[in-house]
Amino acid sequence: MITSRYQTLHIATAAILLLCFTLSVHGQRPAECGEMVGESCTSIMVGKKASTDGSVITSHTCDSWYRTWMTMVPARDHKAGTTTAIYDGRMHTQAATDSTKMYVKGHIPQVSHTYRFLDTAYPCLNEKQLAMGETTITGRKELRNKKGMFMIEELERIALERCSTARQAIRLMGDLIKQYGYGDSGECLTIADKQEVWIFEVFGEGDKKIGGVWAAVRIPDDEVSVSANICRISTLDLSNPDRYMASDNVFDVAKRMGWWDGKSTFSFWRAYSGGNYMKETKNYSVREHFILSTLAPSLNLRDDVEDLPLSVRPDKPVSVEQVMQLLGSYYEGTAKNLSGRHKIKPKKKKGQTEPADSVVSPVSNPWMRPDEIEMYYAMGDSTMKNIRTVSVPWCAYSTVIQLRSWLPDAVGGVAWVALDNPGESPRFPIFAGTTTLPDMLQVCGQHSERDDAALWHYRKANRLATVRWGTYRKMIEPARDYFISKGLRELPWIEQAYATMAETDPKGAQQMLNGYVADFFAATIAKWDEMTRKMWRQTWAGF
């Protein structure tokens, strides 16, 4: 049978799509790695005196097969005596109007007024500059109580609707947990406002009692912290409420369950995180150690201690851009990086007599799947072991949120959002004062390929770039960095323009802010579409 060029093109395209699909984001457990892909997120926190400009920073990578649609939920007034529903199942819906496999777990009394907030899979920022990041820490299976009303994302939603500070949010969530019960696995929230950032860790109380157990620690203003799917809180000094908070049962539950003898120094992570899938013998993993060591190299933090400090003072003030870079990192320049290990001999140039030096293969990439790593291992490469990187290709979305007390709330709080792999994707701003988002952001792209979902416009280029990372990173990385620089460079202008307009034309100021977000986002989509077309052409030319 004679195959036309047109048919050959479709065969080649199908082959490449199949390869790209194998790099998709479905959760699975990596070989020789203690962390589950389906429960993997990273959050970096920065106190206001540890940042370069006085911003308080929290962040989040949603590294799982959760929804990518997002919307701005408006502020609302509510009639006295009304209630609000508490849901389960919103993490896998396809739009704000989709209720497939979503159900009501219960109702609680509504308040008279709720704030506007950015509704992501894990709600993250409200109009008062209250922000949250999240990482799953699982915990002991004995603590799980599915009868508890609240999943972690619903606790976040209610707190963002009702609170303006981190401390208010922690107290409210603690009260809700005590009254209605916590029904999720162990979770960590990194909760920030214009002045401070806290780490909040919560577990259920077991299937015989509706409630929960939790602890929260304020990160010192001049320090940084990180949480990456492992319980980080150690000792608690509840005589110092300015730094520590906890549920009133935090010690009793540990004693009753036999996880603390009541005499030795109490450690929250030792009591409540032991016995989960990681079987922790320490309170950190590779990501926590890498990030803290990167920000504070002078501390020479050992990677064999049981108790890594919850927070450290960085050697230099930390910028928003550094947090973005760390969330996109894969240990390049260290022995943990997978992408530099496969070397080949390049073609000799005309007239060259000496053998050419070996170079890194263009198909070597830092995000190899477990089955790829096992293949190399089977071929005799004993150094190929899967080490969970900070950025991963199964990331749904990520946020870096900065909060500034000296600016109006509308522009003081800004979430820098990326969809798909944070090591490859651009970031665009969504302000605390944003009231509408582009339609393409309000559609989830996790269930199928669809051009009306923003996710796929990034994912197509990113997957092609991953297949030949050594070649296409020269295209992806400059584009990614351009939008980061553009956003940070233009931010002072937006802040000034909004403040000036808001005094005389508040409606016009609001339209300007919404328009800027929409235009910035559209520019990233156009660039990634352009790179997708260019990479397809170059890939086809290589067949």
C-alpha cells in the first residue's frame, strides 16, 4: 500500500500525541519515591521582613488531577436566618455551574455579608488580601472521619468569604471543625494576610467523634518556610498565642491514642503524621530541604536530621520572582537533576578529526516518567532513581500570592497564576480587586482536550517541549521568563493607575484592572499557541 504524505503526517502526529499523552498528568505512584503524585503540592511562605519589598508571600502548586477552572465569586449580602451549603466533589467539576458528582454534606448558618474571592480548586485569595496555599499531608488513617462535614477546600472557601486576617481564619476554621467535624485527610494550609503568614495543619479526630485536631504556627516576619506534603509542625508553646494556636484537644487525642506518653516533649508531627503512606521518621522531604537550603545556604542544613527547622532566616531577602523560580525548579545544577545524565556524541563538523565532546541528549528531560526511569535502570544505569522535583508535569495550576499593606487592597493582593507545569508555563496576574475573569479560565481542561479551556493552550506546547527538552527549552524558558519580568515590571504602573483612577472614577478603575488581567492573560495564550505551531513544524521536519 502506498502511503501519501498526508497520511504519513497523520501517523507521525498520532505517534507524537501518543508520546505526549504518556506525559499526561494522571496521578500515579512514582517508582522508588515516597510521595504520591495524586497528593503532591508545594507551598513556600515568606514573612514581610524576609521579602525584598515588604510583601507577605504564600504560594501553592496544585499537583494533581483537580479542576483548572477558576472564577471570581462576588461579594454578597445575605438575609438573616439563611444557611449556606457545604459541599464535597467540587474538585473535579468542569465549570462553576457543573454539579456532576458533587453533593451537599450539610448546612451552616450564613453571615450577613461575604467577601469576593478567587475560587480555584483550593480557594486562594479574597478582596481583603487574605490568601492561602495548600499541601496534603495525609496523616494516620485512624484519624480520618468521613462523617465530618468539612473538606479542606470548603474550610478555605468559608474562611475567605468571612475573614480578613490569617488569625481570624484560623480561629473560624477551628470553630467549624469542632462543631461540624473535619472529614478530609491530613492537610496543611499556609495562610497569609498583609502582616503575617501562618502554617496550619489539621487532621480528623477518628471515626467515633465528630471534630478534628489542628495546630498553627506563625512564621517569624524575617523568616521563610516551606511545606511539601509532610507534617512540619513540631513543638507547641501555647503560652505564646502570638506565635502558636491549636485545638483544645491537641494533647489529649495524642495521649488517648497512645501516640504521646504525656511526659516527653510533645511533637505535633511525631504524634499525628506517623503511620501514613510515607511512614515518616522526619518532618521534611527532598523539596523542603532543597528550598530552605537554597534560601539559606549558610546554615549548611543537614539532610539526615529528624527535625528540619520549620522556618529559617534567608541569607538574602527573597523576591516574588525567586519564589516563582523555586516552584518551577527541578534541581538543575545538582546531582538530583535527571535531565543532564544522558549524553551523546554530536555529529562531527566538516573537517573535524578529533572525536566531538559528548553533549546532553536533547530528549533528556527532568520530568521523566517512572517507567522511563525503570527502562534506563534496566539498561544498566544504576544512578537513575526517581526524585520528586518541585515542578511537575501533572500540576493543574499554581499560585504565588503577594500581599502588601501599603497599597489599596484591590491591587495590594495579587495572585500570579500559572496553569500546567510551573517549570514551563508563564504567570499572569489576578488582583484581589479583579471582579471578572476571561471565559477561557472558567472552563476545566482536565477531562478532555478542548480549545475553550486555557489549560490546553499551555499544555500542548509544554508537552512538546518536554519531549525534546534540550532543544525546546530554548524557546519555552525565555517566553516563560519574559512574562514574569513583564508582570513585575508593569506592576507599579498598574498600582499607580488604579489608585489615581479610583479617586475620581471607581468604575473606570475597575474596568481598567479587569482589562489589564484579560489582556495579559490573552498575550500568554497567543505566545504559547505560536510556540505550539512552531514546535509542530520543527518536530515534523525531523521525521
